[in-house]
Amino acid sequence: MYCPQCGREYSERVNFCCNCGAPMVAPPAKPPRKLTLSRTDKKIGGVCGGFAEYFEVDATLVRLIWVIMALFAGWGVIGYLVCWLVMPHVPEAQEPAQAVVQPQTQSH
Ligand SMILES: [Zn+2]
């Protein structure tokens, strides 16, 4: 929690500031997560990586569950293709700055 008056932060849940008595506000919330195809963690289309990022779990675990479902339930492959078509890509601006594009050296 965070005091808007004096800027004190409290790790425990308190309703009012111990310092100035102002009502507490929650710290700024993270923007809501969107289920997107993963660009950074992908084997085929990034569907499993996208699910892993959304649920904050290991992508390998998602892949494993998906493969088991594909083998035993039979809908994993179709489900993957449907998700691949339906799930949006990560917008360019939100992409983690991992791939640094090297400037093309031009020879004259
Ligand atoms: Zn305060």
C-alpha cells in the first residue's frame, strides 16, 4: 500500500497512513495482461509460449500438457491451429528489447 500524502509505502495491508492519517491507495497496477502469441518463446507459432506468459508458468510445462492433450484427447493439434489463428501478436511497442537490429554495413 502507498500513501498519496507523504509517499510512505507499507508492506502490510493498512487502511490509513500511520504518519499522516491519509487513506491508503493501492500502488499503480500493472496493465492487464493480454493473451498473445509469444515472440520470444516459440517453437512453432508461439501459442504455448503465449499461454505460459499469460499464466506466468514455464512454457515447457504448457507444451508438455499440450502434447499430452494432443496425443490422448486428439484436439491439441486443432486447438493449437485455432489459437494460432485467433491469438494476436504482441504489439511492436510492447516487444521486449532483446533483438537488437544490427545496422547494415553498406560497401561502396
Ligand atoms: Zn502518509
